[in-house]
Amino acid sequence: MMKWIPVVLALCLAACSSEGKKTYYQLPVISSSQPSLSVSASRASVNATPRLWISQVTVADFLGSAGLVYQTNDVQYVMAANNLWASPLDQQLRQSLQSYLGSRLPGWVVSEQQGPDANQQQLTVNVTGFHGRYDGRAVVSGTWTLSQNGQLRQHRFNIELKQDQDGYDALVRTLAKGWEQEASSIASEIR
């Protein structure tokens, strides 16, 4: 009987150290009250249609992990082990940005593909903050650059929104609101 005690203890320790259930998150695209207009496909109208190419959306290295990020104090960050992005964060940010800008720039062609028109505007975004914080706020920060015909406009953004509730679900929804808010700001600058 005594020889089974170490086996039982080892099994108990293994059960205690096993990982919890993994939860995956996708950014929700917040519906817009602004309608999206379709653009005619004729060659003449395509050449006259304003175009925006979202050439790149990058995230800081610490945001590139699969886990959601939470800032625990002024200098420490934790990457969640069981609360993960369903797809890479930079990809989610780029896709949702295209959706937001497409709805806020009626009559524009907003694409992740470079078009044939050299006069199209090009948008590059670098996200340096997209995380929760110890004070109950969600942080969305970074810079974006808009270029057209050799002219560059660069803007910094730093949005801090209070979470309505605790937990990762609320954090992801609040981060999505902040991202949507910045997309609205970008659209206002482009118009």
C-alpha cells in the first residue's frame, strides 16, 4: 500500500499543474450608423474614385504574442497564457480598420491591396499599445502615416478608455471601441 502513495501524490501534482481552458478572442467590428456606398466598376469611374491602400498595420513586439496583454503596474506587462487572440492581432487590426474606413469613407475604395493608381493614398499604422491596464483602462496607442504624391502626414494617437466591466471579454470590447474611435479620426483626416 505504501508504494502507491508517491504515485497518487504525483498524479495530484500533475492535475494541479495542468493548464486551464484556453479562450480565444476576435475583435468585434462595431457597427457603424454610416452607410457604405458601392462604387461603379466602369473604368472611368474607377480612375476618378478616391483610393486608400492600407499598406501595413504592425504591432509592437510585446503585442505580437498569441496572448492578450495586461499591464500590471507602471513597468510590468503580462501576456495571458489561456486568453488568446483567435488570429494574429496585426491581422485583426488591419481587417477591422479596412471595415471601419470603408464605412466612414463612402465612395472610396479602401483596400489591403495596392491598386494600379499612383495617386492613391497609402496608410501605414504602427500600434504600440493595445492592452489592458491595472487601473481598469484599455490603452490603444501608436502612430499612423498617410502618404500621397510624396507628401507625408504623421499622427500619434493615445486613447485610454475605462472598461465597463472586469474580465477579458470586456477588455476586448473596450479595445475594439478604442480602435474604432481611432479609425474615425483617421477617416476625418483623410476626407
